[in-house]
Amino acid sequence: MDLENWMECLKDELHDQKLSEIVIPGTHDSGSYCITRKSKRTDLLPNLYCLNPLVDVVGATWSRTQDYSIADQLCLGVRYIDLRVFLDCDTNIKYLVHGFEAGELLKELEGVVKFVENHPGEIVILDMNHIYKCNNSDVCSMLKQIEEMFGDKLCPPSAPDTSVPTYGEMIDSGKKVIVAVTEKPEMFMSQYQHSSLKCQFSWVWSSETNVVSPWANTTDISTLRAYLEVSFSLG
């Protein structure tokens, strides 16, 4: 199987399948691959920092859940990208984050844009299910930049919101990128309203309603499988 083009290879089988009916490989904390002991700490894990000075060694190892860049993950077959976004108030730059700052969001997304442009038969889901230290203005600015980067490749949610497009519909229309944004204000966010974002950006999906990624918090496969079966049976 050509992992880099696996959807294209299976286009006949996938054409009439809803996205929710396709097993889509994804990664957890997809942007954490570049976290090292020299990465900048955030204030998201205050309990961890009591381990100082071991925090940079222990914390960075714990925070880095991936070994490959997002671009490489896509080439290896991953189609669901888990993005945790953090606004660094010192630099006013949005980073991917998992306890420590990882790569800059926009630079990481440039690799996704190139992948989508060079792989016409592949679909990518970007799930921003955690957004830290951002208000509505910050998120709007981020979404405007994403809109400029992906343009007409952005796929809007179907109406009603519970409807899911098929692989064929997305490929035939050229709208091959789904961007989901969390509806839940995180503890460090202020003045955040997902509903107002959807009015301005019709292509925004919900991380909680449209793109659901239940977390079992386990490394045991049997427990994970049972948890997922129950989660999806409840809708």
C-alpha cells in the first residue's frame, strides 16, 4: 500500500463512503515532535514545574508524543492532525503546544498546504481541540490566516451539522480540508464564543459536535477498544 496516497489508491471503494464510515489514521498531539529540553515552558502545567530542575528533561520527554514532523506524518498515511494551539503573549505568535512550545502554527500548516496541493486524492482533518490564551479576536485572526492559506480547499460542515460528506463529494468539489475548532473555552481563554466564529467562518467545524475524538486515557488496547465502542454507540 502506498501510504502517501492511500485514499487515492482506494478511491473506488471510498467514493460513496461518508467520512464517518472510513477508518482515518490520526496522531495525538501531532505537533509535539520538535519539543526538546530547550523548548520554552508554558504556564499550562504548574504542577509539573515543581520538579525543577528536572522539569526540562522529564517534562520535554513526556510532552513529545511524536517522532515525525506533521508533513512526514501525512506522508506516512496520517489524515487526522491533532493541534493544540497556544498564544505566546511575549511574542504574540501562536505555537503548537503540549506543556512546552513546539513549532509555530502557521509554519506547520504550510507543510499541510503543500501536501494537499501535491496529493489531489487525499483528505486532511485539522482538529484544534485545545486553544489556550486566545480570545475571540485572536482566534479570528488565526482563522483568517488559515482561510488565506487553504482558500477554496476548506470544506464547510453540511447542513444539518450532523450530516457528513462522502469522500467522493469532497474530492470532486476540491474541498479536501476540514478544520475543526473547539467550542469549549479553556481555562486561560477569555471572551471566546464559538458561535460568533461560525457566523464569520462558515467552513469551521466543531471539535465537540462534528469531529469527535474521545480520549480513554489508557495504554491498554482492550480498554481503549471498549471505551471507543461505548463512546461511539452513544453517538
